[in-house]
Amino acid sequence: MKIKFEKAKMLEKLVRAMGAVSQKNTHPFTEGVLLETCDDGLKMSTYDMEKSVRALVEAEVVLPGACVINAQRLLSIVRILPESVVTLTVDENLLVNIKSGRSSFSLHALAAKDFPQMPVITSRESFTMEQCALKKMIVRTAHSIAQIDKRPILCGAFFKLEQDNIRVVSCDSFTLSLCNLRTPIVTVIDNLERTSFIVPGKTITELVKMLSDEPGEFVTIMVTKKNIIFNMENLVFSSRLVEGEYIDYDRLIPKDQPIEAVLDAKAFQDALERAALISEEKIAGSTKNYVKLSFVGNALQITSKSANGDIYEEIEAEHTGPDIEIGFNCRYLIDTMRSINTEKIRVKLITPNMSATIEPIDDEAEDSYIYMVLPLKMKE
């Protein structure tokens, strides 16, 4: 096998393919990338038994063939090569030589025939949407995906497809994020095999790295009973879905909240970031992030006390309803605010013991989203 390719084109696809490379050292082939020559250039595949990436790299095929190379090692080599054409050669003993300019590397490969059989996934129907729109929905909700939970359904993002709307929901038991995108593109919903599904958090983390921010670039999505496939230009990313029924999230979101406050989003986030310097305190091996919000008149007072000291912040608030004091984990509020990119937000409350909701104010947006944060019980 002998191929020639441009470093930049190879590196772009290889970085994305790393999203389906195993990090558990359980099998040398799941840590590798399968390289196969074809009529269009070079096919690249990675598969960690749960996720898979297939990509096509533009390359000149001098001698056809296939092999498996350790993905992390190949990535490290390609990254540091000079910016020029790279020649990759594999001999009959599976010894790989990678050469660019005056730089040359040698390493061992594995036989392509022993690479795990990747699932062949087909679906009756699919739908297409802009990559930047999907990426924006994921970025706004990913922080509420649970990392570890006894309920696997909370370790993923819930998608709900409707005739003119796509909804993404995530919940980690302490925060909840919900985003709606009004779009006419889901016109084949009656023919889809599934209209609601849960995508694993690890898949979401890798997908957001692959999606483009540029308008006009699209992704075609196919959903089957157990898998989801994201088909982008010269790149196919697939993953297993999380099995199970998602929580009744609509019941968790408070209704009829009599206390409202409109805040400057940046001023609120900056104040929380400063409060976190004091609020973060490790006690008996656990981290305390307690911060108190006091809505008094047309001001929001942000205070925190710990062994590190104490802090007082005050920002303007267009406040309606009775005054209220409520405590939160500061980190949950900061993670929520970092996912918001509007100038103003609306905070809604009922009592110090009931969840607060935060809504970005943007009347011109094609999407809407709401966040819920669980309060902490204040001792004082």
C-alpha cells in the first residue's frame, strides 16, 4: 500500500475520526484507524464498539491496500509533519513508513482483516438540517447531561421531532435545559422509524466537534431502532442510542411563577464568576458552591461566605413580585449562563425551595430555550 496526501486534509478528517477511538486499552484494533484505498482516495474508519466514524480523504493511490494504525500515534505524527505532501507506505510485513520533506517515521501496523466488523445501518427515511443549527442546540443543552447517574437515560440528550419543531432536552437531576428550534424541514416525520430518541452524552461531545459553524452546510440524520447516523460531507458518524423512556420533563418545569426579574446576562455571569472564587470550598472531600441571591426592590444582591472569605455583588434588576432570598450551587448557575448568548435574561421564581427558571430574551430568534436550576436549602 502506498498513498500520497496533503497534511491538512488528512489532519482534518483524522481529528474528527478520533471521536470513535477507544480510550480504554481493551483491544488494539479499537484504538486504531482502518485505512483502505478506494477509487476516490482513502477511506478512514474508527470504531470503539459504540460509536463509529467513516471519512473519505482526498489522496493519490499509488499502490492499493489496507491496514490498521494506532490512531493516537498516527495523529501525533501527522500533526508535527512539515506542511507538504505526505507519503505513507506499508510493506508486506506491515511496517509503515510516513515521509514528508526530510522527516520520516516508521511504525508497525495491524492487518485490516482483523478490524472489528462495523455495523451496517440502514433506515427508511432521514431528515436534513443545517449543521450550525444542530450545533447551537447541542451547545445550549449539553451542560445538563448527567456524567454519572443510576438512570442511563439522564446520561444523554433527548430529541423530539415534530412537524415544524425539533426539541432537545437534557437533565442531570440538578439542572434541566430545553431548546426548541422552529423549522419546516422535518416533513417526513410520518415515515420516520422513530420521532423521539436519546443520544448518549459521549456521542454529543464528539458530534459538536464535527459540526460546522458555517451556515449553508447540512447534516443528514437517520434514526433506527437502536442507532443514529449523522451524514456530513465525506464524513459519517454513527452511534448507538440510549434505550429507555425519558423522564416527564414538562412536569418538572415550574408554572405560574409570580416573581420575575430581568437581568443583564453578562453582568449576572461576571458576578457569579467572581462569587465562585469564594463559594468553592472543599469540605470532607466534597465541594461546596453555595451562593445566595437576594431579589430586593430593583436590585439583585449576590453573596457568599466560606472559609475563603465572603463576597457581596449587586446588579440592577427589573423586579416584579415580592422580595425573595434563594440559594444555589454557584457552578450550576455559571454553566447555565455560559450557554446563553443574549443580552438580557428573565429569572422566574416561586419560593426559596422551588426550582428557578431562566429564559433568554430574544424575540427575533428562530429558537426558544428555557433552563431550570434546583435551589439549595439555606441554613441561615
